[in-house]
Amino acid sequence: MCELESNLLTKPWASVCFGESAFLAKVCFRDTGYILLISDLSSVWYESADTEAVGQRSKDLNKRLTVHVSSFLHHLCDLMSPLLAGQSDTTTSFSCHRTAGGLSLHVKSTLSGLPFYWKFHCCPAPVSRHLVRPLIRMSLALQYQVQELTSLLLQKDAEIEDYRENGATLSRGDEGCQGPRERSEQGASFLPSTGLVCSAPSSYYAARLVFHVQLHRQRDGSQKAGEQPLGRAGGGMAVDR
């Protein structure tokens, strides 16, 4: 089950509805069993079942079906996948029931032409472990990526400034050449709680990346043709982003 838990943590949450109740859910199926997580953002419910538990429950709920446990697991996976993907399936119905001891998810479908029933019996699980801590780790990872990208672009901007000082000019105005700080002051929103910068810098970063690629391509092309490197050619070469 350790492998199942590790795989489950990497799966994204999906929005699902059972009747008028909305939840977040994710599930991981393997030949050794399954793990299901359901949350309403205030509570988390969890069920882990191995092949022995699946086999016993299938006998209790589907007495007319005599298929291997792996077939039950694959069929359950096929039933849950459209639900998590937001796709409707008229041949399968889901119903959710809250109890004092947890949450029960009932599934009704068919298998090999016979009625198929299943019940997920989920017990309460720690919100911090399954919801809060994974979200914090994801936020930190995204923050690190933003910092790395910012550092890279500042380095590239310094190279562009060096080209300018050596005679290269830009064919467009200076608006697209403002740094992250200036762009942030003009309309980007900074989120103190996460340290992430959004809105204006995202378009700025994209524009700068395109410009850097074009700049280096033109410089490499000039060098291959036997011309002087960009920034040292006479007359001030114009570079288009």
C-alpha cells in the first residue's frame, strides 16, 4: 500500500458532484488494490483496500458475479475515470451518504451483462496530511520555479543591455524592455501569502523569452555568415523581438 499512497499523492484532485453535494476526489487503482480520497475542503475521507478486502466485498455485493479480483479492480477504475474527468455516463450511477463514522460512496453499473454494485467505505482522514501539506509543498515548488525563471531572465536582460551598450538597438519601443520591477508596479499583483507574482509579469516573461530566442538566433546567424557579432557591427543593427 505504500506504493499506492505515493502514487495517490502525485495525482491531481478532481471536482465531482453527488446529487447536490460537491466534493474533491482522487483515486489510485493497482492490481494490489486501491486508495480513494474524498474531501469537501473541511473534512477528508479515505479508504484503502487490498485484493483480499476487494474480493470479500465483491462476494457480498455481487453474488452472481464470479470474476477474478483484478477484473473488479479494472472495472472500478473504468467506472471512476469518467467521473473524475467530468464526463457523464448514463450506465453508471453514484450516490454519496454521510454517516457518523465517515462517508459511503455507492456505485451501480453492469459487468458482463449482470448488475454490478460497489460501496466505498471511507473513514475520516487527517486534513493536514492529505490536503494542507501537499498544497503547501506544491506552492513552494511553484515559488521556486518563479524565482529560478526570474533569475534567468534578469541574467538575459543584462546580456541585452550589454548588446545595447555596444551599438545594438531595438526596433520596437522601450515598453517591452521594462524589467520585472517596473512591470510589477504597473499592474501585477503580488501575493504576500505565497510569494508569487502574477498577472503582468507572466506576459513580460513570455515576451522576454521569445525575444531572447530571436536575438540569439540572429547573432548565431551573423557569426556563421562571417559577419561581426551582434552589437559590434557598424551602424547600430536593429533587432526585432
